[in-house]
Amino acid sequence: MADSSTGARRRAGKRHGDRVFDRELEDLPAALRWREWMMRVEAVIFASAEPVTRETLARVVGKDCAIELLIDDLREDLVGRPYELVSVAGGWQHRTRSVYADTIRASTVETRSLAATLSRQEAAVLMAIATLQPVTRGELSKTFGKEISRDTIASLRSAGLIASGPRSPTTGAPYTYVTTRHFLSAFGMETLQDLPDVEMLEDAGLMGRHGGDVTLPFGGADETGTEDA
């Protein structure tokens, strides 16, 4: 005989082991349901090391939940806090407000992700790849008027900022290189349309005008904030 209990009908969710995850929360009044969805979404974003997509958040809220409106309410809740909820790399992430960048640096605390410091050459190559992608190492060498070493490419790959793209249709079918979703996250961009030019990088202090190393923002105060900050 079919189970006709009200609770069983209402609790249509995903099963985890012996438990059923209740996404809909139909037993709760509307206001409490919305608040619980807000807390769930914030918990998932807070726990994630990478920006969280809409598709991921949809797994923890009801099917009719307006996630964008929920995000707006979460942002309103964070007004006056030292961190905020930002749209980046096709998802959302908690990041410390830039006004506290000097504070974070002065504290010397270890941030949630590893700091990445690139040489000026590596940063320039990275920005060239972002602009020209998909692009081969040979094409990069022509752009710079000097050979771009395999070590430079390997360093950017190791940092998770670039990856192999499609084979080039030119002789020998060399690999091309493209930027990654982590690259967007690292620079706080939603899409490559937000790509800054070299002057913007220099003005932001991410690329020195007179050489030296370049510290990218994903190792500092622009990275995921913490409740304890």
C-alpha cells in the first residue's frame, strides 16, 4: 500500500545513506524556510575553496527557490561586515573587503589558499595567454620577441592558472594554452570580458612598473574571508 503520510509526501529530497535530505522544507513557515535556505547557501559557499555555481546551490534548496534573490538577501546581511559575497568565475565566493587588505597583510596570517607570487615575466605571459587564447608557446614567443621557456609555462600550469587547449592547426599541431576557471577566481573576474589591461594591473599594484615580482590577489585579502576575521 502506498505511503500516504503527509511527512513522506512533503519530504522529497536526495537520500544520503539512511537519511533523506529535505530540500523543500515544506513543513516550515515561508519566512523560516527562506532563512534556512539562506543559511544553507551561505554554509556551502563559506566551506568551498572555489566559487560555487548556481547548479551546486540548487542541490540544497527547494526547486522553486529564487537563488539570485536569496544571494541578494545574503549580501544585505553582510553589509557592515569585513567580508562580502562576490560574483566570480561563474559562481559566488566569500572574500574579504579590499579595504582590509593592509590589515590582513600586517597580521601575516596564513590565508585559506596558498599565496601565489609570479615574476613579472610570468605575469606578462599569463596576461598574454588570457588575451590571445588559445595560443601556442611559439606564438607567445613571437609576441614577446624572445623565446618563452617551457619552465614559464610549467609554472603557470602548476599554479592552476592555465591549461592545455586544443591542438593548433599549424604544422606539427602544437598544444595551445588557455586560462582556467581558477584564473578567473584568482583575479576576481566573472568572465574574460572583465580582463584588465596592463595599465590597470600596474595601477592596482599587481604588476610593478619597474620589474620585480607580482603578488596575485588570491593569496591575500581578496581571498575567501573567514567568520573569525
